[in-house]
Amino acid sequence: MQLVFDGHNDVLLRLWTHERDGNDPVAEFLNGTTSGHIDGPRARQGGLAGGLCAIYVPSGDLVFADPDQNGHYETPLAAPLDRLPSLGVATEMAAIALRLDKAGAWRLCRTVKDIRNAMASGVFAAVMHMEGCEAIGPDLSALEVFHAAGLRSLGPVWSRHNVFGHGVPFAFPMSPDTAPGLTSAGFQLVRECNRLGIMIDLSHITEKGFWDVARTTDQPLVATHSNVHALTPVARNLTDKQLDAIRESKGLIGLNYATAMLRPDGRSEGDTPIRDMIRHINYLVDRVGIDCVALGSDFDGATIPEEIGDAAGNQKLIAALRDVGYGEEDRRKLASENWLRILASAWGEKNA
């Protein structure tokens, strides 16, 4: 079994939602559940050894648009969120992450050494990530607190606008060049992440925002869960020019399993075959090189191919990579080692 370290999941959102319904998130992760995509038993079954676990404050007003007669759709951006309620939700999710760590359900990792040790001991290696920084606020005071709690990766925006920048809508077909980029607070956030050693994720930001980060950060460019715009022209996917910039920075793209970002028609349908995942991986490897491609499933946050199903099905993708000619070393890079390299670089670690 090839162990997988994954660049993005929303398991904390699912656990938080279920806790509000009266369930115990620690027991749900430890003992397993029939809902969602990730828990401890299914992760072990599928070789999912760890990943970036997102703190994401949901938008209650988001309603996905149906495709028109040509298969085109454009979902209006969700409204901006208020800071204080967002901080409350984010704190509750961070508390769940810390409780899972205390209970031994997973290990909350702050260094690549922590990740390697957890993976070697068979404990899920969780890295705290923040998807959209509404909870931080423009003075950045909360950033220090979340960093102390274990935050080591963040995306300045989700697919909505905030005080730091602008997000792209869920739309097909559409360019990612949909709105302005970073605000002055956004530039300061990037600089502060560089100082603290917090990786910056470009997955939901506009194309202008992408270039704003590229000219400001001292880190490699990373999109934790995005795919190829030339193959599936949703606004969330990356253009060839963006891919080239990621390659030049020795950065990383994590393959998103979301079917709407894989299919040629941009639809969110479960019957999407694994070959569409391979199609995007092949394109990425050809464009940016094997060292700059990894996995970023979006488990618990998207419709994924039925052939994969959930975390227990991860090895089906690994087997498909083998079947189309990826050797053992390349599979290891795609499954985990490329992520560990990029995290070590963003976190300022040597010999990790």
C-alpha cells in the first residue's frame, strides 16, 4: 500500500456540523461513520496517512446554479462574512482539531518531522489549514493565536470576497480572471505568513490575486486543490501561465478530486471515471514536472468520483497511476513526498 498525504480535506467542517447536531466528533473520527469521506478506519483502509485539514466557515447563502441548455453555469459569489461570527466558528473547528489530537485520534503536526513520525506510527498526520481568512481580521492579531494552536497553511480567500482579496466563482466555462486581487491587508497577510512560516494556498483566489501573491511571497507557489483549466475550464482551475509560474517557483499543484473540476463538461456528477483524474495528472506532470504534482482530494467538501467513493478508495487512484506507467518512485512523489518537500520549504525546515 502506498501511503498518501493529501493536500486538502473538509473533515473538520463535517465534524463541526455533526457536533452541532449533538454528535461527538472524536468518537465519529475514531470509530468511523457512514457519512462523508474521511474517518480513522476509512483512512487506514485507503492508506490516507494524513493531510491538510481545513478550517472553513460555510456560507449559508450559497446555492449552486444549474447548467443551462449548453451545460454552462455561473453560481453567484457568496456574500462576504462578518468577522466575529467567523472567528467563533473557526475557533470551534480548531478546538475539535485539538481535541482529536489530545484523544490520540490523530496527531496535529507542526513540522514535517511530526508528519513523518505520525505516518510511520500509523496515526493520521493532520495539518491545520484555514480556507478563507474571515476569522483572522485585518489587524492579523488572531493569526498569531491560530499559529500557536497549530495553523501552518492558509488560503487568503475562499470563493467569496473578504478584506484580504477576491475569490473566483463556481462557473463553467470561465477564466479565473474574474475580479481584482489582493487588498492592502492581503499583501500584509502574505508577508506575515512568510515571517511565521505559514504556507499560502492559491486555490480559490482570482488570477490577479495569484500574481499578487507570486510577486510578494518568498515561498514556492502552491495550489492545494486545483486542476487544469485547459482540460476543464472552470474558474477554479489553473491556466497554463499559472502552471508555468508554479513550476518556475518549484511549487506544487494538488489534484482536486471534485468531479466538476475534472470532467470536460464541468458537471458535478459522481459517474466521473478515474481516467479523468489521470488525464489531469498527466497534463500537470507534462507541464510542470513530476516533482510539482501531488494530491488534494477535497474529501468531505465535494462530489468525488464514485469509483473512489471515499478515503477507503484512495488506492484505486494509486493503482491507476501504476497501470498507466508511473513507477514506484514517481507514485511515492505524487502520493506524499512532494507534499513533504513543499511543506518543509514553506515552513523553513532543513533536512526534513
